[in-house]
Amino acid sequence: MAVRLEMHVSGRIEDYALIGDMQTAALVCRDGAVDWLCLPRFDSHAVFASILGTEDHGFWRIGPAFPAGAEAPRATRRRYRGDSLVLESEWDTPRGNVRVIDFMPPREDHAPQLIRIVEGVSGRVPMRSTLRMRFSYGRVVPWVHKVDGRTVAVAGPDSVWLDTDAQTYGKDLTTYSDFTVGPGDRVAFSISWQPSHRGAPEAPDAEAALDSTAEFWREWVDQCTYHGPYREAVVRSLITLKALTYAPTGGIVAAPTTSLPEEIGGVRNWDYRYTWLRDAAITLSSLLRTGYREEARAWREWLLRAVAGDPENLQIMYGIAGERELGETELDWLPGYEGSRPVRVGNGAAGQLQLDVYGEVTEALHLGHMTGLARSDYASLLQLKLIRYLETHWSEPDEGIWEVRGPRRHFVHSKVMAWVAVDRTIKLIESGDADGPLDRWRELRDEIHQDVCEKGYDKERNTFTQSYGSKELDASLLLIPQMGFLPPDDKRVIGTIEAIQRELSTPDGFILRYPTAGEEAGVDGLEGDEGAFLACSFWMADDLAMIGRVDEARRLFERLLALRNDLGLLAEEWDPRLQRQVGNFPQAFSHVPLIDTALRLTASGAYGG
């Protein structure tokens, strides 16, 4: 039986770095392996999918050579080059020091490219590139052959071209290159995607592409208007959000991955490579408040296109170009991340009724209007149409912010956000930039407010509840003061914050979304548990600052910052038992509230040092 030349095992979620070109993204492990890459878009089939399976499902490792059967050595240290998305990983080996530089040049008119430059620093270090391409999420072994001295892998409509000056050879359906680097040596590798029916893409100039990529990020970061004490964390989060933006349309994916589990070994595995209106709307808020108007304008245009012609049937999510059909299927040939099955692509929650998105979208449009985005008559018209829909539907049960797959309920957060939608539209009309039935909608606003306060509030416990008639709590209730539904000093707000701290906190003070039922299906219709939801934990820090407990807010915020990996990246959740990140990665819905909390604490002066 043949012995493999290399064994590769995927890392922990926090072991990964993000690189991307604002149309797709790759995850690079500490051992130098690219374990996830979809081409040519975020939501395309993966070429490297080993993070959801095994080495047989595709990866590309470049790093120091090591003995057959052993695990690849992890980088001694790694960092992004300044405020950029250019990754530098360094290994200290017995034979010397070597650096690998990974990046994806922002696309203009060229093919999508992943470029890797090996740089010798000291000594002479034997290196190996192991490129195992598997198309269609690891299912299809491509035809790999040479064309005019270049290596190309072809399967169906896709082709991927490898360019390097290093010598390559094939073994075990894998392309290898063995070489040695000394001080000052630089050896470049690149892969470029191209439709298989077209000719070969132009081979990239790796060094020129590196310079232009670094300059792109320098110029983009220079637009940031935040210069407070948390600038490093804020800027890294902004860069991450920019990387999750699909440049051709302005759509923002929730994360570049699918099926990284919310519970290791569990079933809570979802495809996040789509644009959730909720996530994108709060992302727009953070971008506007840190100086990025062009991204905010592009997202608003994406929104108007996505919902054009049918705003009454607003979906909670769309494809990155505004696609509506996101049918959910399972990839049964993939064993899942650390055995977490099923692996899903598509997302069945797209057809859910979540009334809160009307509030998030309206709030985003309102913020854009208030911060000086050029007026859009269609945006105002859309806002009015959304409220006319809510007039007759706000009182219905829905699936709520967390996309429960159990029965619909009258979720308190959904009602609060319906109130927000009406309130912000009233403000638009009062400003003179739209016309509408002010008296009628003021009555509607009052009606929703009264309904929530009467049916969603538990007087005995002095707390709002997850849904009407429920005794359960929900961390989305933390948004009540942030949305202006009630003032922070209202005793019902303070009681809700304290109740969530008591009942939904982990031992280290992070916040769960809601109680889960363990082995039985709970409110969300799913078995199993999940980690602390990082967005909710940031919301708690915000609320604590709003009610005057600013030192406590700062301490919680800084504990949350400490959960980031060494590159400043966050997944969706934190597993307090395993002490590791879980969920899709990196997650926009974690990085946005990080920015918001940093801005709030900076404004209050509540920071250390």
C-alpha cells in the first residue's frame, strides 16, 4: 500500500486566517494549508474543502518539509502586514527561518487569484508545496495536465491554473513541489480560476500584485475616521467586513463559510455565504459611523435591487447578487468539521417570516438618511411600502431573529423592531422627505408599544420575555434600549438586563442567545446546545454602559477582545466548556457589534490605559 507523502489535519476554527479579494475568500491554517476556498464567488462550489472533511477533500499547503506520516509543523508566528489582508506566516526551523506571504489581489479585469510567495529569511530551509484540488466540495477529482508549461486542473465548467517557477511533479492525484530557500530567495506560486471553455488566464506578476494589494488596503484603511483607544480591533474588524463584501454588487455575506458547527459534533451547521438583511443592515451602520460612505451607498443600492418589485414579500436573506432561491441541501460525502454533520449548502431559512428585518432595514435606511447619504426617492418609497405591509402583519407570529425551526411565536424582539420600523418612517415623514399618513402611523406606533409592554413583560420578575406568554428570556431583548423603544433608566430595561445576566450568562460572563434544550428539541426545533453568542455578549456590554455600569461594560468588552484569535478574528460563538471558537468564521455579526461597542465606550471615556 502506497504511503502518502503528506498527512494534513484541519485546525481549530481560531487557527485560521482570512484572505480574500472581495468576491471570495480563503481560510489559511497555522500549518500553511488553505483548507477552504470557493471559486469564483463566496457561494460557489469549494475547490478546497478539507476543513469540512479530510485531506482527500482538497487543500493546498506550503510550508517546511517534514517526515512522511507526521503532522505539518505550525507557523511559529503570523500576522497581517500592517492594516491589510496580506498574511505573513513564519516558521523557525532547525535549518533556518522562512516566511510565506499569502494574499488575493482585489479583482479588476483579471481572473480570481490566490498568490503565495515563499521568502527565505535565514539558513537554508527545505520546503514543500502540496496542492490537492478537489472540485464540487471535494467530490470531483479534476483532470490535471500541462498546457504550454503550465499546470491546469479541469472538471466540468471550471478550470484552475497553477503558475510557479518551481519544479512540480504529480503523485497520488496531488501536485507537489520540493525546493529549498536561503536568505533573500523568493519563490512564487499562484492559482487562477477560469471557466474551462475559455483559454488560459494571464499568469499573474506575483510581486507587482503584492505591492498593489498592500497599497489597496492602505488606502482603504486611511478613510477610517475612528482614532480611539480600540483602533487596532476596530480597523481589523472593518477590514474583515470589507473582505466579506461582494464588490460587484455591494452585498455582504454573513460569513465566507458553511457548516462550521455551533456545537462541535452537533447538527447546528448552516450555510452563511449569503446576505442577511439583518446582518448587512447593522454592518452598514458601523461603516457609516467610521467613515465608509461608499460601501454604505453600495449596500443600499444592492438592497433596492434585491427587493425591487416585491417589497411586501421581503426575504430575510438573498444571494450576494440578490438571488431569491437558496434551496438547502446536504453534502453527504463530507464528514463535517470534527464530525459535525450534516454539511449543508443553501439555507432553508430564506423562506421564513421574520418581522424584525423590516425594522433593521428601515433603521439602516434611516441612518443613511441622517448621515448624509445622497437622497434616494426609491429608498423612501421602499420604506413606505414596508410600513404598509407591517400595518396588517405586525401582529402575526413569526420565526424571529434566531431563525427557529420550531413553531412560530409572538417574539418580543420582532414586535420591538416592527415599532422601530414605524418610528423611523414617522421621522422620515416629519423631516419632509416623504409623505404618509402621520396620524395613523403614530397611532400604530403607540399600539405596538402598548402591546409589547402588556404582553411581552413579566411583572413578577421585572423582565421582558422571549415571546408573549413565555417565561424564557432572550438576549435580543438587550436591543430594547439601543433601539430607543424604552430609555436605559426604565426599571423594566434594567430588570431585563439583570435577568439576562442571571439566566443567560456563562460562568465567564458571556451571553447565550436563549435557553437550549440539550438532547430534546427546544424553542428552535433543534437538538443539542450551542456556545455563547458573541454579538449578544457585545450587546450586554453596550447595555451596561448605557445604564451607567461603564467599568463593568469595559471589563466585559476587553474579555471579549481577548477571545479573538491571534489575527483579531472572531467566529459566531464561544464554547465556554471547550474554550474555543465555534460557528462560521469569520462572522460579520460578531465584528459589527465589536465596532459599535468600541465606539460607545470611547464616547463614554470608559476604557483602560
